[in-house]
Amino acid sequence: VYLLFCAENMPGGGFVAGLVAGVAFITRYLAGGRFELARAAPLQPGLFTGLGLFISTAVGLLGLLDGTVLHAFTYHGHLPVFGDFHMSTPILFDFGVYLLVLGVVLDIVRA
């Protein structure tokens, strides 16, 4: 998760974070077999893949509302415990890529 959120200013992003999370599931598979993997990731990999593809595509096409493709929208808010925060659409795009890569890795391991 750290690699996913630090990507704006440092190396990382959805692809790298998805691979690292996938390696964690591969390690669980190697340690405990397919039943351990089924307990660690009870959802089907296709759900991660489909949801990630949908989120990334939707965020990429969201700019069409403004007349451009891949236009970044930003949101500034305040959370009571955490304080002020800044969120933009590239983090949502990275989250979609994260889910997509994680789903593909889980699908490969379960094959």
C-alpha cells in the first residue's frame, strides 16, 4: 500500500505495488499451498482484474467531460483526525492498475 500512495513523488505506483502484493500472495502459496492462498485471497482474481480495468478506464475517460483525455481532476478536503488532504485522479488510476496487476498475478498463481 505504501508503494501505491508514494508514487506521486517517489518511485512506485500501481504496477509496482500490485507486483509486490502479488509476491506476498505467492509467498503464502509457497508456504501453505492452494488452501492457504484460498484463505488469504477468498475473492476470485477476475473480480480484481475486472474492477481494476474498469476503474482505470473510467478515470482515463473522465477527462472527456472536460473535453480532453486523461485530464487530472483534483479534490481538496479535510478529515477530522488526519487534517487537510489532496487527492487527484492519477491516484485512482494507479489504484485501478494495482487491482489489475494483483488480479493477473493471483490468476497466474491459481492456474
